[in-house]
Amino acid sequence: MAFRDFSAETAISRRSLLRGGAMLGGAAALSGLPFAHSLLAQTRTSWPNVAALIDTYGDGRKLANIMAVLGWGQQAPVTIGKGNLAIGQNAPVGLDSLYRVYSMTKPVTGMAVMMLIDEGRLGLDQPLAEVLPKFANMQVQRTYDGSITDLVPAERPVTIRHLLTHTAGIGYPIIQKGPIREAYMAKGVIAGQVSKLPLAQALFGRGEPVRSLAAFADNLASLPLVYQPGTRFSYSTSIDLLGRLIEVVSGQKFDAFLTENIFKPAGMNSTWFRVPASEVGRLTTNYGVMNGVLVPLDPARASIYLDPPAFPSGGAGLVSSPRDFDRFLRMLLGYGVIDGKRVMGELAVRVGTSNILPDTVDTKGSWIEGQGFGAGGRVTEGSFGWGGAAGTVAFVNMKAGLRASLFTQYMPSDAYPLHTAFPAAVVKDLQAMRKG
């Protein structure tokens, strides 16, 4: 069932908690900038707009730290960073500092699914119920965010494609309101984590999550969908559900699968769902922006990421370093190859970074209106990527051969416009290089 129907495709509010939708519209302009990579700038001074952005936010008042990582093809990256691991701490951030990347976990999970499709162990348009039978005969809310008893049958089965592109009709407790949100919380269908501090828990309204991906999937299957499958883009817990799908298909725990099949072969040695105690000295502190003041939400040495998570969240659970995530982007730009080692198949990367939205989906009024979506990330004219709830952003432009990522730690992500400002700064610098 490998790659069915791929021929055409290859030619501080609750809502902002894990939203992380990096706005890559500006990055689409990269595809129209024909450069010879060997001649491209590889120094801080050659990225003045990106450097100015870093200087603006890395002054210790707006943010504790901020770091941009940019690179062409398989070349070594340029880093532009400022600040310390925490305010008042004399420990500058660097390529090996550790950041909560939240929803930037989604493209990683998406590519793991693409590997299984490439191997013929899943089909892109395969019904989910063939692997997880409890998702057969799903019911759908008659009214979006309305009653959870006034339901109608799903008109079509949920597929793997739907899950990868947030078009399965599954809800998200950070998005939904009313009875459906309450049902999600009551059943512990809660992805991601913020802090052990009571203040953070109160601000973000976190409930008690279930303790395994199996329980997460079973409880999610018992809840109604919020939209008919394949009709609307609706940000959801579907990528977390894919973690359970990977477990069932591969016979491995989800976190073990990622480590064995992506992290180790790609040389990503600092990417985890749980930060080892030995590495806490590299972990940044996450801050809340409250009336313009930075308040520690998740201090490094008391971080919730030092404890075992309730389950490995494929939608929002990873901590990674700028070096590691740049290696993930390098692997994508190499169409599955990094440092001469093949991590995943070329076709899997090509399809996963392309627009695989179902033709039946309406994106009007959604976060991706007028754009596409691939395996866990936004697609805009050659660019593929996504952002995280704590301000991180990462994307590749397959046409231009560029990779770019931004690392910082603050919540909510919409407290500052970095998800849009960073891609815009990259484009401005590239336009200047082209004129020069």
C-alpha cells in the first residue's frame, strides 16, 4: 500500500498554548531567488535583517535568549544568537542549548509516518480503522463545538492522510470550547506539557493526561469528531494519535522508533521527550510574557521535562538543540540523506514536504488559507515547516536549498510576532543578496 495516489502530488490564551503555526508565507518568496549556494553569504553580517531581529529581542528584557540558524544545502550553518540560558545567568546560549520545540515535533512525527508508508507498511489513504479498529464508525458533532450527544455518522473513514494534514475532524482541547473540550479534558486526551509550577498550571488550564499512547488513542476514539473527515483543516491532536499508529505498525514504542530510525541515523544526539539529568546544564528556562514582564514558567532545574512524560507527544513533546534540529532540516534538504547516510527514502521526503491536502478540504478561514499542508507542516511554494508554542520556528525551502530555524522560549507564542517576523527577515536578506 505504499504511496497510494501520490502521482499528482509529487508533480497567554488556551488557543495559543500549543498552536505554533509558523507563518511561512514570506518564505515562499525564496523559491524565486536563484542563487549559486557556493557564493552565498555565510556570516552574521550577511544577514542584517535577521541579526537586527535577534538584537531587538535578545536584550534580556523582551526575551532571555534568541538564536537563528541558517544554512544552504549540506553546508555548515551560520548562527546568530544572543542571551543566556536564563535571565541573570551567565551562560550564553549556543548550538547545543536545549529548547522545548513543542509543535515543531509534528513534522518529525510526520516524517516517521512517511517512512512507514515508503516501506509499504502503511498507505497514505489507508483507513485508520484498519490499524486502530476503535476508529471505525466514528460519530460527528452536528454542530461544531455544540452538543456531544447530538451526532451524525461520519460520511467517510478517517485516513492516514487526514491525520497528517489535520483534516480528520479530530478536535484539540486547546482549540475546542464547550462540552467537547470538557470531554477531552475528562478523558485525559491532553497532549504536551508546560510546567510543574501551580501558576503555569492555572494559567494554561491543564488537566491530567492519560498515561500511555494506547489509552490516549482509545479515549480519543470514544469521542465525537468536530468536523466530517476530509472537509476542513482544523488543528488537532491527530499528530499525537499518529504516535500510537507508529507503535502498532512498527511494534516499537513511539519514542524508541524515533530514536532508532531518525535521531541516531541523522546524528541528532540531543533530542528527547525527557531531558537526561546529566544535560540539565544545557536546558533553557521557559518564560511567560505577562504585561511585558518575563515570568519563569518552567525553570530549567525544576523543569517538567526532567520527569518522564505521561506519554511521548508526537504533536508537542520534544526538546531539541539548534544543532540537532538543523540536522533534521539538512536531512530533509538532502532528500533523506545527511553526511552520506540515508535516513529515509527520497520519495518519502518529496511527498512529505509537498501539499498532500485532500481535494475535498476547505481551508477558507483557517490558518493555512490559500496554502498547502504536508506531513505535519505548512507548505508554501517550496517551503515546508512549522513553529512551536514557545516561539520556535523552523522551515526548509526545497527549491532554494535553504534551511532556517529560530530558537527562543516564551509563551504564549503570539506575545511577539516572531513566527512571521523571522521568515520575513530571512526573505529581506535574501532579496538584498540577490540585488548585490
